[in-house]
Amino acid sequence: MRRMPPGQRESATFHRFGLSQFATRFPKNVETPSLTVDGAVQEVLQLEDPLKGLPRVEQVSDFHCVTTWSVRGVRWGGVRFSDFYERVLMPMAKPHAGTGLVALKAQDGARTGMLLEDLLAPNVLLADHLNGSPLCVDHGAPLRLVAPDHYGYKSVKHLCQLTLKTSVEGYRASGLQFMDHQRARVELEERGRGVPGIVLRYLYRPLVRGTARRFADASAKREKELKAGPDSTE
Ligand SMILES: Nc1nc2c(c(=O)[nH]1)N[C@H]1C(S)=C(S)[C@@H](COP(=O)(O)O)O[C@H]1N2
Ligand SMILES: [Mo]
């Protein structure tokens, strides 16, 4: 088993998690993955079934949230981002030369960006399954990115849009600027921008319990409302 990266602690629970403002936001479309590819491309793509025809993979990897909790051995199913890029995005969208960055956007409004080079690593997936079942809403239905070598905020849930950029600058991330490191590599403790990772460890750690609770409560409330049905006056 791999050792824990610097500053991380093992959590028994795989929390539904994120910035507080996303706790009560849920995707509209949870059934069928669809993905828009735009930006520095010759053709904008609106893909209704983006994983179609691509080789499926299963991957077990550890998941590291920037706030210091980690879960071991998460089993994802989906396709490699690199296969999607080479077999779908490149031939169909024809990215401009010098594309270096991809802005990632989610149905709940969450945003970040990753260097194309980092996205093409063999362990980066477009995942639609978790632990053998279709991805649930809590963990990113209908489609999410999984980038195990980067902090969890790069693993965008409810992924709906990829915007290619020819500059490595210039994407807008959720939250405050210091909270989004362009690469956010776990091994290098790149937790945030302009602030040492070791400082953010201690800043973030006290927030975990409350945030996890807020996300879990919002999810339980949504479940209850869905059960009650659209006519409920609750
Ligand atoms: N769309 C979306 N993606 C997101 C988030 C979010 O709030 N919304 N939170 C990020 C953060 S901070 C973490 S740690 C992981 C948590 O993934 P999980 O909820 O499946 O545990 O999702 C990341 N991706
Ligand atoms: Mo996170």
C-alpha cells in the first residue's frame, strides 16, 4: 500500500465534499453524460455520450482532499482521459497548436483548470462508475474527472464542459485565488497558490467536519425531497 502523502490523514468515510457554496447545488442531468468541448478548437463539440466506443478501464487509487482527508483504495470505472483526448477530442475538435491548459466546468458551477500535460497522465480518468456501480450524485454523476495525483478539487464532479486554452494562464477557478493551485500535485503539497502547503494544512483541517456535515445534510435533504415527489408542498 502506498504511504500517505505529506500532511494527509486517512479517513474511513468518503465524504461528499467541496467548497461550502456547492453543498446545496446539484446537477440537473444525472442520467446521461454529455460534454461540451470548446475554446481553442476548430470544431466545438457537443457530445451526448462522450465515453462511447472508448476502451473501459477500472482503476483503484487513493483520493486526497486538499483539506487533509484521504480515502484509500477507491475503485473507479471509466475511460482514460488520454484515450478520450487522442481518439475523440483531437480528431473531432482539432485543438489549436500550443494548447496547454484545459478549463474544467461542472453542472453545479464548480470550475478549475488543469495543464493538458497533467490530464494526459495514464491515471487520469473520465469516470462514470464507482466501486462497481454507476456513479451516484454524491460522488459526481453522471460523469467526473478523477486525477489521483492532484488534490481532490481537480477531480471535477458533474463534469459538463472542457474549454481548451493556448495559454497556461487564464481560467477562473471556484473560490478564492489562493485556493486553486494550477497543478495541485499531492506529493509536492501544492495545496494552494502563493501560500505554502504546510500552512494551508493547519488552516483547512479544522473545517473538515463542518463541511462534510453540510454536504451530507444537503444530500439527505435532496433525497427526501425526491422521495416526496414534485407535488410535495413541504
Ligand atoms: N462539481 C464539483 N466538483 C467537485 C467539488 C464540488 O463541490 N463540485 N468539490 C471538489 C473537492 S474539494 C473534492 S475534495 C472532491 C470531493 O469528491 P467527493 O464529493 O466525491 O468526495 O470533489 C471535487 N470536485
Ligand atoms: Mo477537497
